[in-house]
Amino acid sequence: LLQDSSDDIEDVSLFDADDDVSRRSKKSKIRHPVASFFHLFFRVSAIVVYLLCELLTSSFIACMVTIILLLSCDFWAVKNVTGRLMVGLRWWNQVDDDGRSHWVFESRKVNAQGGKTSSEAESRIFWLGLITCPMIWVIFAFSALFSFKVKWLAVVVMGVVLQGANLYGYIRCKVGSRKNLTSMATNYLGKQFLRQTMATEDQAAS
């Protein structure tokens, strides 16, 4: 049984042999065009096939297999390749000698000058695709549920799970452990509450 407890989580630095190349790169330049292309290609293709498959073919099985293959390729590519190259993040699960499961979340170290090692253009592409596509699959899930397209529920749920898992994993890589994630959310809600309170007091004073 896989467990995801605070004791089983490690935050380690990503081993990277291309530090010299990253130091010479410009922030605004796309340094990995192939990775950037495939970061969006598989997930966008899965969405397009889902939207157009009933117009292109009457075979539900062919559509389902095609979409699941695209989603699986996207999950593997984003988890193992594009995240490491484009933003210097990676996550995976490993089992130690005692049989305990560890979720490991990696982040690439900053360079000696304290600057960013990833391109800002690639970072925008990465996070835009990572966040937008799971939201689209969630919309598809509600649409299939309310329109009683039961046969498509398994497909859209697969899209939500696979792309949502990558989104969750990379958010954990970005913000750190679960405690840091909870603390960040708590601080955000506290700031919003404080702003609202101060605005109410200003209106009352005026």
C-alpha cells in the first residue's frame, strides 16, 4: 500500500549535467523547442480528438483508445521529460529496502549567481499547458455527466486523473512539502480576509 505521509516525503535537488548550458541561456529564449512542442502536443491533441471524434468516426472504441494513448504519452512526457527540461522540476515514487513508499519531489538548484536557470518563455508555456488542460477535462467531465454521456465518463475521468496528477506533483515540487502548501494557502486566505476587513472599516469610517 502506497502511503503519502509527511515522513515519506523528500525534497532533494535535481541532478543536472547541463548547468553550464543553462547559465549561458537567455531567460526569454525557448531553449528546448522540441520539449515545448510535445509538452502541448499530446494534451491538446487528446482534447481535439475528444471534441471531433464523433464527427470523424462512428467507432467509440477507436476514439477511446486514441484518446487514452495520447493521455498516456502526455503523462509520461510531462512527468519524465518536459518538466525537467523546461522548469527544472521532477517528481516520482520510489520504494526503499523496508518496503516503504516515498514520494520524491525534485527542484533544480539555482546557479552560482542566484539567477534562474530556466527560460521564462518555457516556464510560461509549461505552466499554462499544465494548468489549463486539466481544467478543460474537468469541464468535459461535468458536461458528460449532465448530458448523460455515460460511455465518455471513463475517458474524461482518465484525462482528469492523469493530467491532474502531473499538476499536483509539479505544484508540490514548486512550493515544497504539504506543510508548505497548506501554509501558503492559509496565508493567502488570511491576507484576503485582512484586506476585506480593512476595506469594510474604511467604508464605515467614510
